[in-house]
Amino acid sequence: MKLFLREHLLLIVVQISQSVLISILFFLDGYRDFKVSIYAVFLSIILTAAVLAYRYASRKNVYQKLQHPMVSLEDSLKTTEYTPISKALDQLLISQYRHYQEELQKAEERQDEHLLFMDRWVHQMKTPLSVIELTAQSLDEPESSSIREETDRMRNGLNTVLYIARLRTISEDFQIKPVMLSKLVHEVNGENRRFYIRNEVYPQLKEKKPGITVESDEKWLFFLITQLVHNAVKYTTGKANQTEISLYENLGEAVLEVKDFGIGIPIADQKRVFNKFYTGENGREYRESTGMGLYLVKEVADRLDHRLELESTVGKGTTIRIIFSKTQNLTSL
């Protein structure tokens, strides 16, 4: 109704002004019968009101459609009245909807092509990296270690690119099954053995309850733990020579905790460390930080329906926990 009145406000004002002006003209011309003038003004108002009422009744759904936001795109396909203006509006919305769908499909196709290219490119780059590592083994120290250190960094970077590319279709990539946490942690430690030795920081596994098994995706959980371990080692190097990975239960929930004894995270940065590309004060000091590691951890954990907790004290270290709900903790079932 408000939109209708705003649209026809000028018409109402003109009609009232016209009635008043005509009455004034009759009066100036010497016509003094006010009853007829009032009757004429009354008839004019009644006719105008009737026209406005008809227009509002015939276009009521159109005005309601324009005033209320659409809940979904499909709402634009719903027809209103069969008046010419209503049909024109419906045709316009249908045309825009079809155009949007075509553009969206083209964008998705381009993105799929880009993701496919990134996936193939990453796998192609892993082959020359393996060749470089094999070649480096025949070299003397410290050249051999330096080359392998750089190839490890490149491989980690390529894996990060690959996981970022797969993030959009992560739900289609899930394979939820029972995963024994201690076994998976040992696999992560084995994969990163040279990384620990190079940084002289070694993980210590504390399994407070043996055999904790959770329901999750093994591949993506492996990625989560790897990211947390890499962060823990990177910010502990030079401060301490160990990190702790603890497995335990708390109120029926399974907890995987990664604790370091490094530089810690300032309070001002703690709420934003999971934001995309946010590096914070520590990231500016450690130039290799991309600001994507913890962002990916948060995104993947949310998709897997695992909770994250972070505690940190500057100068003492950081603790990050992956918490598996009671229904995901198969050990307690």
C-alpha cells in the first residue's frame, strides 16, 4: 500500500488541486451556489478514489512483490496478475532469471576448468620435485640438505594449492569412516620426519586413552593435523625443541590437541587467525606465512562438523584442539 500511495501521490495532489481551482474559478466568475461546487468536488474525489482502488486491486500482488525481498531466485518465476504491467514485470524477471542462470553456468564451467588445471598442474610438478630429491641424495652435505629442504617447502606449497582448489567441492570428496587417531598421528609424524629434524623440533605423542577412534574423513583429517603440526614447529623453532600432540576424551567427546612452546599469538590476533590471508604480528615476523593455513583448517573442520579451540599466551606457546562430538567419538559408543 505504501508503495502504491508513493507512486500515485502526484496524481492525488493534482486531482485535489484541480478540484479546488475549478471551485475558485466558478466563484470568481460570480457563481455563488456552493452546494453544487461541493457536490462536484465530491464526485471528482469519489471517481478518483474508485480509479485508484481499481488500480490497486488489479496490481496488489505486483506491489507486494516489489516491496518484499525474494526468499529464493525461483520466486521471480511466480506470476502475479494478468494485467499488462504485471505480465511485463513477470517477463522481465523471467528473462533476468534465465540470463543469470546462463552466466552462473558459464562461471561454474570456467571455475571447474581452472580447478581441473590446478589439480593436474600440481600433480605434474610433484614428478620433477621427486627427481630433484633423488638427484640431491647423490650430492654432498650441506648442498643435499639444502636442496631437499627447498623441495619440501615446494611440495607443501603445492599441497596447499591443491587443497584450496578442492575446498569448493569438499563435500563431494568426503569419505566418512572410522579413523584411529593415534595411527593417523604416527602417519603424519612419519611424513614430516625430515621437517622435524631440519627444525630440531620433535613431536611427543601423549595418548591418555589408547585406541581413540573417531568418525571423520581420513585424508582431510590428515591435512588438518599436518597444518597444525607445521604451524607448531614453525613458531617453536629456536624457542623449544619439542611439541606435544595429545589424545584424550572430555565429557564424552574426543580431543586431538596440538601444543607448542613457541612465541604465542597476541590477544589482538587470536580472533582473526582463522581469517583468510590474515598473518598478524607473527606472520609479519615470519615472512613465509601465507595466512591460509589456519583458514583452511577452520574451513575443513567446519565442513567435517569438528570444533576448534585455540588458547595462546605470548612467550609461552599455543594450543589448538580439534574436538570430535559425542556422536563422532566411536570409542565412547
